[in-house]
Amino acid sequence: MKVLVVDDSKAMRMIVIRTLKQAGISNLTTIEANNGVEALAMVADEKPHAILSDWNMPEMKGIDLLKNLRAGGNDVLFGFVTSECSPEVRKEAEDAGAKFFIVKPFTPGAFEAALSPLLA
């Protein structure tokens, strides 16, 4: 399974990838992007099975990345890994097509709970 991890913090991308591995996601391959603009450019070539994105990033926010993908007809499995957790943010994410929402700080169990039903 190829997962695109999108976050403007290199350290956070490393933590997300490590936590995915700890959650037992099988056949995991990860690729990384610094922001939504970079991620959007990578999606066509890389064809990830899932995208895990931060919400707040420079150049293009995660929600704008999701909206751009959906507007272009891309229905890749998309979820947020973010500290933004207000009901309004969650609703906007769901309305745009996000399938899961993992709040920082997180545990391997949070990844397993969010992703296992979607990968079954």
C-alpha cells in the first residue's frame, strides 16, 4: 500500500510514517510532500492508495488539496492527521470527502482504528 504523507514539518512526516508502521499497516510504501501544492503534483505520477495530510500548511492547505483532488475526479482514500479538531473543521473535512480524521497527538491505535475498516 502506497501512502502519501503531506505535512510541512519533516519531523512530523517521520513520526506519521513510524506510527503507520507501528500500527501494522501491511505492505507499506510511503512517499512525502511538504505541502498541498507538492502533493497535488505528485498524485498523478505516484498514484498513492491513500493520502494522510496535515490541515495547516503553507502554499496550499490540506483541505484545499482534498477539494482540488475531488474536483479533478480523484477519489483516493484521504484523511487528515492534524491538531485542528473543532466540529466545524471535521464537518468541512467530511463534506469535502475525507474518510478519516486523526487528531495529534496520536497513537498507533488511532491509525489502526481509522484505517483498518477502510483497508479491509
